[in-house]
Amino acid sequence: HRMKERIIAEAEPFLVELSAAIARKIIGEHLAVQPGWIAEQVKRLLAGRREKGIITICVAPSQFPVIQQIRGELALCLDSQAELAVVPDPAVDTGGCLIRTDYGSIDARIDTQLTEIKAALTDLATQMKEALNG
């Protein structure tokens, strides 16, 4: 029984990394088939924000033209006193975005989200291990 637990514990980090790699591949394929998906994500993130000042949307350079085309639609999601800027940023991966406002940022980059998921899975595995041992 202990050997089985040890094998599972040793495999968990690998399985978390493997799951993240699979998710990254699936997301990449989804984006290839649905290039407008990022536009919907940005609209969802902006919907209902009642902020004033400049709201900057940083997107992958490859997706800048797509977001720039719908800039007017995105502006409709914002308070009338907000100003929208769209910026290509090589630090943003395809399919993600970074939204900066006077009040803070929303990091919706794919790698950031996958890192958060990996951390949550690792924490969960640690808690389960402790519960089994405790």
C-alpha cells in the first residue's frame, strides 16, 4: 500500500505537467479553428466594467488586427467616459490578453491561467497526500 502511494505521489507532478501540455495544445488547435475566440474573450472581460480613464488591452501581435477591427464593439462594453487603447505585446501569447486600467490589471494570458491551474492541482494533490498520511 505504501509503495502504491509513493508511486502515485511521484507521478503527480508529471501528470500535472502533461495535463497542462495537453491543454495548451488543445487551446492552440481551438484558436486555429476559431480565430475570433479572443475577441469574444475580450468582450466578456470588458462587459460591465464601469471604469474611467484609459483601458489598455494588450494582445499577441498576431491577434492585434482582429482586436483592432472590433475596437468599436469593445468600446460599447465600457463606460462612456473610458478610453480604449489596443496594443500589440509580444509578452502576450496567442489567445490571451492583458487588460490594464487605472485600478489594476486583469491577466488573461493562457500561460498565466495554466500556471494557476497547475498550482491549484499541485496544492490539491498535497492536501490529499496529507489527508491520507494524517
